[in-house]
Amino acid sequence: MVPTREALVAAFAEAGHELWLAGGLVRDAFRDAPPEERPAAAKPDADYATSALPDECERIARELGTTVTTIGQRFGTTGVLLDEGWAEITTFRGDSYTAGSRWPDVTFGSSIDEDLARRDFTVNAMARHTVTGELRDPFGGRDDIERGLLRAPGDPNTRFAEDPLRILRGVRFVSQLGFAIEPETQAAMAASAELLGTLSQERVTAEIERLLLGEHPEAGLEALREIGGVPHVLPELAAMPGCEQNRFHRFDVWGHTTATVQAIATDRESRSLRRWAALLHDLGKPPVRHVKKNGEWGFYRHEIVGAEMAEALTERLLLGKREGGLLALLVRRHMDRPDPDDGRLVRRFMRRLDGHWRDLLALKRADNASHTYDDNEYHDRLEAACERVEAEEAAMLRAESPLDGRELMALLGREPGPWIARIKERLSTLVLDGELAPGDKEEAARIARRMGGTAALLAENEEGS
């Protein structure tokens, strides 16, 4: 049976060790928003600080008969599975860092006050004793919560030089908590921004993801820009600020992008995908910007260039091949504008999106939110048309060639090659458009024979080029 927090507290007390609840749970207890209204990204696991050394923490946890992880013990942290989720138990720390290093060199401290002095922001530098209930708040974190302020404890320049990840945590907290950054703290973040380049990509990507999942991503992204962090963690977006647009837009590319991220409709399941898509949808605008004949800025083919850039960026960020491909698809298709009254075009629009037409429509609506014109009527019509097709013509959306590759090779007496994909794509399109029945192999064979000569010629030309 997985132990409770109460059992954990009792075990540490019986062993004669201090155990303090620290971090996000203490901070959020003083915030106005009840836990059920906070986003998932703002609900941290239990974070404990203790006088017990890591080996002793592990011994106590294992005696409780629960799952224990020791992967973080080089930093003094032991992971323990409780009935309410994971808890991290960290020995009082007195970290010593080499400025700009990826990982801290950890030394253990002797008291909770020494441990709290090493925290990133005052709102996180509070702790409550798990037995007595005593609150320790040596840096005024509770007052900063009431003021909605992020402030580094002690010397802010030292805090960020010790661990540059705290800079990204700061802008992430702007998004998650809706807090502002205290001016001296913000200046220190800017002074240490170049150290962001020393962080591992995994840590950087994790913080950007958490920023995007917050309730105020526009403010978090703007805070990242203000401290000069964009060129160091998202250099592909660095040309967006100051990239002016035409009369159809109210903001430059950066302002439009952050507004789109904030405006896009999401739920818990879609939030990550849609926020990333909104962040990247105009990635291709700065590289293709040109002056049109009428003297206005133009961005011809920015969605094509942007899709290529998005795929490369997501690979660099280690987001995963599937997610990267899907984000590139949404960027590539965000300018598509099918006629809602043309069923064939609507079906093609939906099929190209591989089931993600709702995500693209949400992106298109958010994209329109900071335009100087209102396109809501078109989006309403397109959504209605897609819903009708999905309800009434599901089989067509799954349109596949009535003939597979083996059947085509036998029919035409040819070896495998690119010609198969061309014929299958044509047959699938005819099914999608309602011009070929899904199971009509006879008609499909007639069309394939007619196309066979053309496909062969194209293949021969490709081989000879």
C-alpha cells in the first residue's frame, strides 16, 4: 500500500529529523486561486527539505514500503511515491556553483534558513514545519505573493550566476502565476542572459513548455524578450521583434505571435500542441518579408518556409518526431482557406490535417484575433462545414485507394517505385471527391491503366535526371 504524507512525516519525526514542506505548495497556499482553478503546470509535486542526509532519506522511505527513486541524489534529492503523488525530499542545501555551469556542485547545509537562502525567488523561499506548522519566511515571500512580485532572495546577480535556469524559471512563473518581475531582479536576469547558452537543451525545452502551458503565456514570452533571452533559447524567433507587418495587422510579428499564443482556445489535452503551433505559425515571416508593388510588406510563401523552419526547430528542441511533424503540418496549412460551400475542398482540407482540423481552426481563429479585420463569419462557416462532413461523410475522410501497391504492380506488370504512390494518391483523391466508390476496384483498375503510361514516363525521367 502506498503511504500517505502523514506516514512520511511521522517516519521522519520518529527518526529525529526535521522535515519542512517548501516550494510551490507553500507558495500556492497563500494565493487567491483555489487549487482546482490552477492549471496542471502550476500544481507541483510535494517538495520537502530535511536535515536528513540522502542515504537516510532513502532508508526511511524504503522502510515505508513505497517506490523510491535515487536519480537526483547527487543533488541531495530522493523521490518518494505517496498516495497523493510524488514527493521530492531534499537535504538542506548550501550549494556552491561554478558560474555558468550546467549543474550545481552541491554541499549540504545545516538549517532550513540556509536552504531557503539558496532558493530562486522569495515566493519559493518559504517553508512550513510538517509537525509544528511553523512558517519560515525569512525573505518576505508572503508579502511578495500579495504584491504579485517575483524577487530574488539576497543578491539577484549571484542567484542567476549560480544557476541560469532560474532565469527561465522566472519568466515561466510570470506565465503561470501572473506575477511581475521586480526591477532589480529583472536587471540581474538580463545581465546573466548569455549564461542561458550553458544550459542543457532538455532543461531549456522543459521550461519553455511550462511557460506555454501557463495562464499568461503572452506575458511570459514578453518577459523573456525584455531580458534578452529570446536569442539564447529561441534564436529562430529572434528576428520577430521589430519585424513590421502590413495594414492587416495591429502588431509586429512578435506582438502578433504572442497575442496568438494567448488567444488560442485550448483545453488540457490540446494546450501544449496549440500553444506551440501558435508560437511557431509565423516563423517564416521575417525571412521572406518583401516590399510589394503597392509599397506594403508582403510575406509570400511564409507558411511553407515556416513549416520547414518549424520542423528543424522542434528537432533542435527535442520535442519528438511526431510532435514536430504535426506542428510543421499546422504551420504549413494555417493559411489554407477552402470554400465552406464546396464539399470537395472541405474534405481535402480536413484530410490533409490527419484529424487535426479543429486544432488548425483554433489556430486560424487566434491568428485572426489581432488582425485589423474580422474573419469570424468565415471561420464559423468553415467549422460548420467540417462538422457536417465529419458527421455525414466519415467514410470519405478515410478515403483510400481501392487498389494497394501489390495489386497495382500485378495489374500493370511493373516493379515497385514512386509511380505507385502517385497512382494511389490520385485514386484516393477521387474517392475523397466522391468520384470513385471506396470499394470499386474495377473502375480503379481502369483509371490505373490509363495513368500507368504517364507514371512510367515520370519514373524514367526521375531515374535519368
